[in-house]
Amino acid sequence: MHPTDLARHVSRTWTRSHNLDSMIPGAWSCLHDSTENVKTNLSPDEMRAVVESGQGTLWVDIDIRDEQAVKLLSEVFHFHPLAIEDALNPQSRVKIEEYKGFLILIVRTIAFVEQTEDPYDIETVNLTCFLGKNFLVTAHGGQTSPVDQTRGVIDRNPELARAGAARLMHAVVDEAVNAYFPILDQLDEFMDGLEDRVFNAFDKTALREIFSVKRLVLSLRRHLAPERDVFSVLTNRPSTLLTVDTQVYFRDIYDHILRINDALETYRELLSNTLDSYLTQVSNRLGTVTKALSVVATVSLPFVVVSGMWGMNFEYIPLHGWRHGFWLMLAVQIGLGALLLLYLRWRKLL
Amino acid sequence: MHPTDLARHVSRTWTRSHNLDSMIPGAWSCLHDSTENVKTNLSPDEMRAVVESGQGTLWVDIDIRDEQAVKLLSEVFHFHPLAIEDALNPQSRVKIEEYKGFLILIVRTIAFVEQTEDPYDIETVNLTCFLGKNFLVTAHGGQTSPVDQTRGVIDRNPELARAGAARLMHAVVDEAVNAYFPILDQLDEFMDGLEDRVFNAFDKTALREIFSVKRLVLSLRRHLAPERDVFSVLTNRPSTLLTVDTQVYFRDIYDHILRINDALETYRELLSNTLDSYLTQVSNRLGTVTKALSVVATVSLPFVVVSGMWGMNFEYIPLHGWRHGFWLMLAVQIGLGALLLLYLRWRKLL
Amino acid sequence: MHPTDLARHVSRTWTRSHNLDSMIPGAWSCLHDSTENVKTNLSPDEMRAVVESGQGTLWVDIDIRDEQAVKLLSEVFHFHPLAIEDALNPQSRVKIEEYKGFLILIVRTIAFVEQTEDPYDIETVNLTCFLGKNFLVTAHGGQTSPVDQTRGVIDRNPELARAGAARLMHAVVDEAVNAYFPILDQLDEFMDGLEDRVFNAFDKTALREIFSVKRLVLSLRRHLAPERDVFSVLTNRPSTLLTVDTQVYFRDIYDHILRINDALETYRELLSNTLDSYLTQVSNRLGTVTKALSVVATVSLPFVVVSGMWGMNFEYIPLHGWRHGFWLMLAVQIGLGALLLLYLRWRKLL
Amino acid sequence: MHPTDLARHVSRTWTRSHNLDSMIPGAWSCLHDSTENVKTNLSPDEMRAVVESGQGTLWVDIDIRDEQAVKLLSEVFHFHPLAIEDALNPQSRVKIEEYKGFLILIVRTIAFVEQTEDPYDIETVNLTCFLGKNFLVTAHGGQTSPVDQTRGVIDRNPELARAGAARLMHAVVDEAVNAYFPILDQLDEFMDGLEDRVFNAFDKTALREIFSVKRLVLSLRRHLAPERDVFSVLTNRPSTLLTVDTQVYFRDIYDHILRINDALETYRELLSNTLDSYLTQVSNRLGTVTKALSVVATVSLPFVVVSGMWGMNFEYIPLHGWRHGFWLMLAVQIGLGALLLLYLRWRKLL
Amino acid sequence: MHPTDLARHVSRTWTRSHNLDSMIPGAWSCLHDSTENVKTNLSPDEMRAVVESGQGTLWVDIDIRDEQAVKLLSEVFHFHPLAIEDALNPQSRVKIEEYKGFLILIVRTIAFVEQTEDPYDIETVNLTCFLGKNFLVTAHGGQTSPVDQTRGVIDRNPELARAGAARLMHAVVDEAVNAYFPILDQLDEFMDGLEDRVFNAFDKTALREIFSVKRLVLSLRRHLAPERDVFSVLTNRPSTLLTVDTQVYFRDIYDHILRINDALETYRELLSNTLDSYLTQVSNRLGTVTKALSVVATVSLPFVVVSGMWGMNFEYIPLHGWRHGFWLMLAVQIGLGALLLLYLRWRKLL
């Protein structure tokens, strides 16, 4: 079949087998062939026809919460059951695996989150890509920004889709990885203000935020550190599904992942450092306060002793009747206090 | 011999050699051949016949505390003495080793535990698998959940056993690894509540639980980190006993192990982080209390000094006879206290 | 074309196509051919001619903030769009990548910084080099010292430029890496003085400086650790653009990078060590002050007790009328204080 | 020469060259040939004859403190001077090295120790094995348990010796490595009791023991971490002196070493964790005590202030003559104290 | 030219070209040929003759502070400018690099140090070796012990020099590495005494020494960790300048370096451990002192309260006129104090 006939052929197939049941709400799809024809929302039979024809670029986006859409994975695309299982499990590890005739790539991206009180409570979700010779199947739970944005891009620039399924996957995954940069910027800003908050303002809420941010950093690293290996494989390992020219594009994403990981590692160490500094400063302040307390106690001591003595009810108290007894004792007590302070300072106790 | 005749052949052998002694309580066994015949509780001679025939799928499950059952390992299956020693030692390290004609795989799984007070006191035990061309021997101490669950699965779906001994081993080991996920969920829940307990409720029991959980995490990691290498070998190294198709299944377990290890690593760091934050907060609170103490002491100081002076028993005390002496002194003392507090605050001592 | 004719040929080309618009303010350029001819500020057409001729050594330095200059990258040199994107993004990771016909090297160097209050607030910027067979294109934002210094060097010693584009790149990158050494010297000096400040002078500002310096060290390491890999590739991987003789020169830079990284790693550990020591010393001092406070409180105790008792207003007070009551009580109180101190010391409480 | 004649031949040689000087007290030796002949305490000439014949299995055990015995290494066995130097230096690193005609293996084992006060003060010593085609030379300082135990084993089971020098070395080294397990058990027990001691009993001696145990763990790790590489080489690297069958036995030791190293690593982290928890608990207790102190001080404050005021000697004191003045003031002071406590609690200062 | 004629030939050359200027004070040299002739202090022309002849073993030791001596490197030996630059830069990283016709080895050794107050203030310096086919050039700043000691060795045992330049380099480098062992012994001794100082004597100067020693350990590690790679290369990589027999000798040094690195790593961890223990003990002591303080304050409380009340000047004071009022109040106050202490202990506050 001549490639430019594909869309038309599919349309015809579509006409023949079309019925409303075959339109699956959880599976958006579009087909670009080498002419400028674009067709969206294909029926399962149409998809099957494209996959068999091996021509054009078919993109199917599947919401894994829709059972009917999920069935397409096994019934239309005949993916390996283990691969499908990985795509459906929201806890799957990020990975790249080659099966016969397709490869599966799972990346972790930022989920749309409801506005919570804690700005560092960011949720991440899996985005699965199945890449075949002439098709890309993306699978995820709920609306995912990278997919929506790439749809927008190919609406404006269908050339991208015509460059092949691998380039299309690059576009989706690139968006998925770039979604982390705004968070890095937010973390950078947090780090920049941190020094001032800890050392100048001595902001006590900083402690809890350091904890939250470190938690975020650790959780991001948990998903992004394995992506390093994944994109290293995509960039370097020869594959029949990825041409060397396309791998150059994935090298670009690999670079972004390395940059994000470097940044996370630096943040982690910086936060540990800050926590240690904070603890030390807390101790410093405690020392200062305790020193003040000791000065107060030391100054009190002669008054407690001397005033206590002369406050006792005896008939015979020294100097009791002397005119200047009071003033002498005042001088004695102040003098004793001063001597004590000097002594403690000399002994480096204060 | 034609494969479908195996079970019948074994039955005949069994009839001939059967005596009660050959039924070993610590060794459960079952044999699936390519027809739908299933035979359980084979005698040693029957097992020997199956091993020699090289046909069907034989699974023998051995309780290593039963001496007679253990003898099967050497006398029926002729495993290498070092391999048997590894299977019998409850302290053996998780490992995969190939010997001539079989491979030994030791994994660590969760033991059935008596209900203890400490929910983080989880015990792990070894589960050993010997995989041959057409047989799987599992060995363990006491009842082990993965074995029981797989037995249930092949009762319902004998196809699994017919897929070969390697797929049977996959099923057992998969259950053994999946046994960790409920614990991860429990740890996740603990982590989620931890922030609130440490920062809002300032829950002092948290310290001990952090300690217990960290201990659990470290002990799990001790057994699971080497499993990473074990399953990497199972997945990637060519072996006559594992077809490439079967290795795809072990790649799945490898992935789970990686995921568990990532999670444990993150928990470990998060717990260290929490411990540091907790310590810092304890110090913070100490500082606050000490500051309150210093304020009290500072406010007391002028009263100790001035009231002490005027409380002394002299005949001639300044202002003694003046009408407003008491009120003046009260004002003086309050004023001095206020000045002291201002001074200390100005010097940033409080 | 005979190589020595290149500059003349280009001049002629230049004469033909010259118009003022082709002089781009953000792109300085110079051309050395194998004779001693030097030509600066070439027009785009002249550059194109040199690149096509494959002779002489062309260096173009581009300010990435000048749009017209940036256009040269794609329109004259036809670099890959991803490579140009990397050069323009100030956040790009340091890297070395080979494309068809050229390689791109991004290193991180010290930016010219406005004098800030914090001497450890050092900013780093990217410097991108595109190396072709007979040309070097450097790209950066704003004025960069390594480029300026290398320009000065080739003014004085044009031989360097005639040694080829790779040696020219070596000169630029060498300056870029050497820019770190003054900072290392500064850090070394800081480290040397630190021990004295922390242990003898007990300088409280040290805490904040330790924090700042550690931050600087971590941020330098973030950019310099990946340069290790970059220069390892430049030194060891065979490339058509770098002869083995030239790689020896890059081995030299690789060595500098290793040295800087070793130093940073040591500083990082030393600073952690210092922070721990500092914290311990703060605690030590707190212990001493608290001990002094306890001594004061203990000495006060008998006076509070005994003087308090005898200060009460009862009609019948023991010893009230005895001549030596006062002195006896004084002796009793001092004696009690001394006994208490001895007791506490004996119990090792003080 | 026919192998079975070896012992007889050696005996004859021995008869010829025998004189008392050739009996070396620091060198015990035994020779097993393929018949059941066993000969012990060979003279140097006899040893030389065995080595030259290349038949039988000769084991020589040398006390490196006996000069004459040490001479055997160079004069009878002609080992490389560097290998001999390594055997004699008690500080040598554990290692495996192949020389021409023999290999040297140095492992670290537990020394017989005098009973010391500190149960965690365990000394380790080197045990050197020279393995040749048909001989094993073990060298060590003083009595070493692994050698003695293996001697006992081959007395009871001479088959082991007849299995060849490599299997003999396996037996010795296996004992040397197994000597660590009782210490691991002891450490395990210590760890188990630690949680209770730190959290329930708040046992202050725990601190010192944690320190000692960590020191032991670090020192064991220092010698055992390199043994990992040593046994990995013994297990995997092809060698003319070790058959593949024998290497299976060393794989077993390799496994033990891995297990010991895993355990040590876990202990190290667990001890760090405990130390941090302990420090945090110490701080916690300090906070509690300080809070109690603050309560006491706060309750005192109104009495110091009010009682101080009314204790001053003025002629005109408010309420002085009023009947209920005393009780009013008592109520006022108690009320003020209660208010203060409430205020501080409200401000979260207590 | 026949080898045995070399020294004579050189002497003749020397006679011809000799003038006083050619005797360079900063360059000591000696030439051993295969006969027993030894010639020292060769002129530059003589050296050039030896290098060209390729026979005998020439050792030239150069003081890099002497300009004339440094010129020999380029003018006589024609080393690569980058190699010479590395030799002259006192900050060069330890390294091994092969150039055409020679290799350069830079190791770090202990400098002769003036006696300083701080016994842990050890300075290290670079020692550079250029190894050619028949010559060794050592370069360093100032007097270096390894060179002097090796000179002494070849004076007593010229055989060593005749074994070739590589063996000569081994001798020099061996001394350079062995210079670290006395420092390790000193550190070992420090570690042994540390436990007692920290736990029994509670020696406060220990803190500063721990800091100094850790600093020393980190600085040694900074130079010695890269030597691991350097000697691994020397031992394993095939080289035309090093025979396999000679490499066995360098394997020995490699082993020493590994041992030193292991020890440094263990010291580093042990010191961190000690610092943590020390901090915990400081906190422990603070807790004890604060507890004592709280006991004192608690015992004071009833006296402050009750004595304060009865010390007020009212006309009507309860029990004022009663005979046993004083004793009753004494009992009341002591009883209250005891009750308070019991209460606080019961609440676990003390």
C-alpha cells in the first residue's frame, strides 16, 4: 500500500466497521500519514489496521482508569502481559525495557495537584510510553500535563508527528522531564532565602520547612535517580526502534535528568548542612542565655548571703547599731558580686 | 518415553515400589505432565524416576527441619553438598549459583510472626529453590506463605505448572518478594504521620519508634540489597535452565526488588533527617524554657538585692521612717527589673 | 586553494559582499592562516568561506545576548539545533558531545562579579566552545575573562592560533579552569585560620562563614564534578577533531580538574568536621557555665534555708538572745555550703 | 617415580640426610601420598624432595618467629623475596597474589586472646598460605586456631589431605573465616539488648560500650572488606593451581565473607543510629529537667517579690496592722504564681 | 659501543667538554654501568651522551629551585613541556603518565618539617620521577628523605642501580611511601589512648586534638587516595619501560598504599564516632549538672515560700507567739521540700 493512501484506507476501514461502541472515551488517538492528512479518534479496528500497515504515525493516549481503553493494549497492540501490568501499576519503577516489536518507557512526572497548605507537598505520577515502529501509546492515570502540551504542539506543528513515533515520544517525555524545572526554581529560591532566615531572622518555622523540603528532595531523588539509567540506555544502546538521529534528542533529556539530579544532590547536602548549622546556632543561643542566667545568679549571691545573715532575728547583730552599717553592707555586697564575676570570668567560667 | 505417559509410568513405578516408609511427612510434592494428569505426594523412588525421565514438571517442597525430607536432596536429586549446606543453614546469604545440572536460588522472605508488641519487629527467613531441567525443589524452615500461596495458584490454574519448572520458581519467588509490599505500605504510613507527630504533637514516643523503624529498615536492606545482584544475574546471565522468555518474568521481580531498595534507601535518609530535626527541636524547646527561666531570674534580681538590703536589721536604715519609703522601693525594684530586661534584650542575651 | 592564499581569498570575498550590516557587534572574530596574515572582524560571508575552505584557524566569539550574533551559529556554521539550544541556555550542564563535523564543549567558569558583602558569594557561568576542523566558536553571556585573556595571548603569540583550533580551545578552556585556583587559595586560607577562630578565639561569626563556605564548596562541586567526566572523555576518547598530541594538553586540564575536585571534597569533609567540633565546643562551654551556675546555687542554698528560718518573725526563736548566735549561724551556713559542694563533687554531680 | 612410592622414597631420603639439626621446632609438617601413608615432621631435605617430585600433598606449618623455620620459605620452597616479606610482616594487607609456581594468600583471623576486661577488645592476626602444585605452607605468628583445628580434621579424615593442597588450604581458610561468626553472634546479642538499655533502663554505661563496639566493627571491617576482593579473585579468576571444582569450595567462603561484611555494615549504621537516638534522648531529659527547674523558679518568683517587699524594714508598710494582711498576701502570692505558670504555658514557654 | 665501555666513554666525553660551568650545584647525578664503574656528578654533556648511548643506569636528582638544574630537563632529557611544568608545580596532583620515550610519576611524600607545637601538623611535598630506558631523573624542592636514603642504599649496594632504572625508581618511591608508616603508628597510638581520655579522664583538650588529627587524616587521604590509582596503573598496565618482573615490585608498593588508605578510612570513621560520643557525653554531663541544680532549687523552694511569708512585717502573723512555731515551720519546710523531691522523681522530672 502506498503510504499516502494510509489515512484514506483507514477511513474506509473505519467506515466499514464503525459503530458507536468502538469509540472509547478513555482513549484519545490521532494518526498522521506522510501526506498532510490527520485523523483523530480512531476506532480499535482502525488502530489495528495502522499497526499492521506499519505506516504513518499513530498516537494513542490511554487513561488507565478506563477498562475499555486498557483493553486496547492487549487486544489491539498485543503488548506483553508484564508490560501492560507495569503500565497499570501506579507504583511501577521508572524503566526502559525492550520487548519483541516494541519498547516500554516509564517516566515519573509531576501530577496536577490540588492546592494544599504545604507548598512542598508535590505529587508525582507515572507516565508510560509504548513505542512501536509506527505508533506511540501513552498511558497514565488522569489528566497529565506533558501529554496535553504535546497534543497542543502537534496541533500547531504536525511536522513533529510526521518525524516519526520516536520523535513524538521524545516530545512527550521532554515535557514530562521539564515539568521538574519550576520546582527546582522554587527550591533554589527557598535555598537562597534560607541563610537569611536561619542566621539573621532566626526564624523558627524554618526548621519545619527544612524538614519538608528535604523530604521533597529525597522523594524526587527516589524517582529521578533511576531515570538517569533509563535515559542513558535510551541514548546509548542501539535499538531498531530508535535511529541514531533520534537518540541525539534523547541525549538532551538525559542531560536534563543529570542536571536535575546534580541539583537535588546539592540541595540534599545543603539542607543537611543547614540543619547542622541551625542546631549549632540553637546551642549557641542557649549558651548565651545560660550565661546571662549565671550572671544574674552570681550577682544575687552576695545579697542572698549577706542580706540573709543580717536579716536574721538575733539580739546581737554586728554593726546593728552603727550609723553606716547599712551603707557598708551595701558596698560589701556590691563588691563581693563584682569580685565573683571577675573570678568566674578569670576562670573562664563565664 | 512419550511425555504424556509420564504420570502413568510414575504411577506404575509407584505401585511397584510403594510402602508406607516412602511417604515423608516433611516433603510435599506434586507432578504435572503435559496431559492434564496431576499427582501429589510422590515417593522418593517416583521422584527419582521423574528426574531421570526429564519430563513433566515436578515440584517438591521440603521442610528443612525434617531429616528424612532433607535426605531427598542428596539421595534423590544428588545436589552438591555445598548447595545442600546452604539450603539448611538459616543464616545463608541470598544468592544465585549455578551447579552442574541445577541452580540454587536463596531469597529472603517474611516469616509468619507471632503477634508481638512491637509492630516493627518483623522476622525474615530464607527460602531456597533448587531449579533443575524439569523439577523445582523448594526448601525452608516451617510454613512459608509464598509456597502455600503458589500451591493455591496451581490448584486453580495447573497451566502455570505445565509452563515449566522455571515459571513455577518465578511464581514462588514472586510471592516471596511481594510479601514485602505490605510492610512498605506500613512504613509509608508511618512516615506520613511522622512529621505531624514530631512537629505538632511533639510526641516523645516518636523517638523510640524512629529507632525501631530505622532498625527494621536497616535489617531489611541487609537482606534485600544483595537480592538486587541475585535477580540481575537471573535476568541477564544466559543459562540453560532459563529461557529468554522466562527471564522476562524474572526481570519483573528484579524491578520490584529495585523499587523496594529505592524505598528503603529513601526511608533510611528520611529517618536520619527526622532524627536530626527532632534533636534540633528538642534543643529549640530547651532554649525557650531556659529563656523563660532567665526572665524569671532577672525579674527576681532587684527584689533579692533591694528587699534584701532593706530587710537587714540595722538601726539606721535609709528612708526607714519616711511615709512613702515602701512605695518608692517598690517602684525602684520594678523599674530596675524592667531596665535589666531591656538591657539583656538589647545585648541580645534574651 | 593554496592555504597561504586563504586570508587573501577571504579578503576578496569580504570586499565583494561587504556591507555595514554584516558587521555584528556581538561577534568578534579573527582568522590566522599558515602565513602570518591575521584578519579580524570577518563578515558572515567571510566566515562561511573559511569554514568551507577548511583552511586556516578561525575563531569567532559570540555574545549569546546578541540575536544577530547567535544567528551565525545556525546560518554560517550550521550547528545542530540541540547544540545551539545548549549554548544559549545559561543553565546547561557542563558536557562534551560530538556531532557530525563538530563537537560542543560546555565548561563552567567564574563570572565577573560585582563586589558583594559576602566574599564567598561567587557566581559561575557557562562558556560554550564549538570546535570544528578549522574553526573554534566560543559562546557566552557577557564578558568572560578566559576569552579575553586568550585573545591577549594570541595577540602576543600568534603561533598558538596557527597550532590549530583544538589548541586554541585548549588555551581558552585552560584559562576557564585556572580561574578556580585563586578561589581555592582563598578557601585554603580560610581553612587555615578556622581552627584558631573556632578553638582559641571562639569566634561566633565563624558559624555563619562555615555555612557560606560550605555552600560555595557544594555549589562549585555541583559544576566541577561533571567536568571530571567531560575532560576524561576529551583526554581519552579518540576523535577526528583532536589529535593525540592535542589530547596530551587536555590531559593537563583533566589533572587540574581532578585536583580541584579532590580539594573541594577535602574542604567539604573538613567543614563538616569543624561544624561538629564547633557544636561540641558550644556544648562544652554550656556545661561549664551551667556548672558555675550550680556552684552559685549550691552555695546559696544554706543561706536561703538558715537565714530564711531565722528571719521569720516568731517570738521564740532559738539562740535569739545568745551573744554569739549570729556568728554561730554564719559558721553553720558556710559549713553547710562547703559540705554540700563536697558532697556534689563526691557524687560527681559537679 | 610412581606416586605411591613417594612416602617411601622420602623416608629413604630422610634416612640418608637425617641429622638432628634438620628437625626444626617452629615448622610442623606432614605428607600424605595417594596410598594411605602419612609422614610427619619432615626434614628440610625431605620437603625439598617432595616439592621436586610434585607428588603427594605436603603441608608445612611455620611459626614466623622461628628464624630457622622461616629459612625454609626461601631455601626449600624458593618463594619470591617479596612474598616472604609479606608473610613475615604482621601488618601485611590481606591479599591474593600469583607468582610463578605458587600463589600467596593472606587472610586475617582472630587471635587467641588473653582474657581482658573489655569483651570487645578482639585482636586479629594474619595467616599466610603459600599454595603450590602439591604443597601448602601456612605461616603465622604464635598458635593459630584454624591451623590447629584443620590438623585435627585431617587426623580424623586423611581423605581431605589426599584431595590435594588446594582443598587443604580451603579447610584452613574456612576455619579462619568461621572464627568470626561467634563474634557476630556476640554483636547480635549486644544489638538486641541495646534498645532496651538505651530507652528503658537509660543505662549510661551503654555509651562507652557503643563506642567500643563501633570501634570493633570498624576494625573488623578494615580487614574483612578487602577479603571480599581476595575471595572474589579466588572464586572467579582461572588459575593453574585451583581447579574449577575447588573454586566452588572457595565460593562458599566468599559467601561467608559477604555475609560478615553485610552484617558489619548493618551494625555500623545501627550503632550510628543508636548514638544519635541516645544523644536525642539525653537532650530530651535535659529539657524535662530544665522545665522542672523553671516551674520551681516561677513558683518562687511572687514569694521573692512580695515577701521581699513586706520583709523590708519600713515604719509605714501597707496593711501592716490589718488583721488579715498575712492571709491576703499568702493568697496574692499563690495567685500570682499560678497566673505566671498559666501565662508561661499559654506562651508555650513551659 | 660495548656497554662496559660506557663509563670510560663518558669520562672521555667529560674530559673534552668539561668546564666549571657545567657542574650544576642543584643537580646531583651518578652513573652505574654493567662493570663496577661508578661515576658521580656528570656534566650536562656527559648526561646527554649516556641518554643517547642507552646503556648503563643514570640517576640525576634535581632541586627544582635551581634554575640551571631545571634546564637539564628540557635541554638534556628533552622531556615534554607539560611534564616539566608538572614537575615544577609544587601543587601538581600525584599521577603517572606515559609520554613518548619516558614516563612521569609524581608521588607525595612527607617533608622534613621544623619542629612545630602541633605534632599533627605534617607537611607533604611532591617527588617527581622521570623514568627513561636507562635513566631516572628525580625532581623535588629542597632536601627529600627518600632520595637521600636511596642514595645511601646504592652506595652500600650498587647492585640495585645495576638492576636498572625502573628498580632504582622503585627504591626511591618505596622510601617515599614508607615515610607514612611512622605517622600511621603515631595515629594508632593516639587512637588507642583516645577512648581513655574521652571516657575516663574527660580530657577537654581531646576535642582540639581530635580536630587536628582528623584534619591530618583528611589531608593525607587527599594525596594518598589518588596514589591508589597511580600504583594500580604501574602494577597492571603493560609498559615498555617496566618489565613484568619489575611490576611485581610496584605491586608491593601498591599494597602499602592500599593498607595506608584502609587505615586512614578507618581512622576517619573512628574519629567521627569519637566526636559523636564526646558530644553525647558532654550532653550527659550537662544533664547531670542541671539535675543537681534542680535538686538545689527544689529544696530551696519551701524555704523561699514559707520563710518569706513569716518574714513579712505584719502585726498579726499566725503562730507568731506560739512557743514551738519556729520548730513547726522548720519541720513543715523540710517536709515540703522532701515531698516536692518525691513528687518530681515520681513524675520522672528528676
